[in-house]
Amino acid sequence: MSIGERFALVLKEKKVTQKSFAEKVGVTEQSITKLVKGQTQSPKADLIAQLTVMFPDLNLRWLLIGEGEMLKEGMSIADETQEALEQLQKENSQLKDKIIELLEK
């Protein structure tokens, strides 16, 4: 699998279009398309850097040479954030119930 194909898999996994990625990092959509289609064999370092900034859970070794898993072990930042948010919502609900109970007394 080429780096362009791996690049495309990352965007697909993260549900990001080539166009939106290109806009976010300040390159043309055509340059991303060329990379994905294999017309560009080695992407510029700043493009790779932008990808790792946008997706910190991305395994750079996998992206560059195809070794290992796409994502680093453990939860992604988005997963950790979602889990923390769910925990806060649960605690908030429990506090509301306790306040209502105290007010009723």
C-alpha cells in the first residue's frame, strides 16, 4: 500500500474530505488528490506535519512506511474527551437529583 493510499485511509477513518483537509492546511485540493492517486510519491514534510497535528493519535510510522497500526494504542483525544463529557453529564445528573431531593425535604 502506498503512502497516498494510507493517507486516503486516514482521511476516510477520520471522516475528513480531501477538500476540507486541503483548506485547513492551506494546500490545493489537487495536491491532495495527486498524493492519494499516487501521482506524488513523497508528500512534503509540512503536509505530514499538518496531518499529525490534526490527528495526534495517528501512527506516523504506519503512515510513512506502513508498519504497525494506523492509530496509536489507547484512546484518541476525541474518545477521551467524549468519555470525560459523558462522565460529567452523569455526575451532573446525580447532583441535580440530590439537590431536588434536598429541596423536597
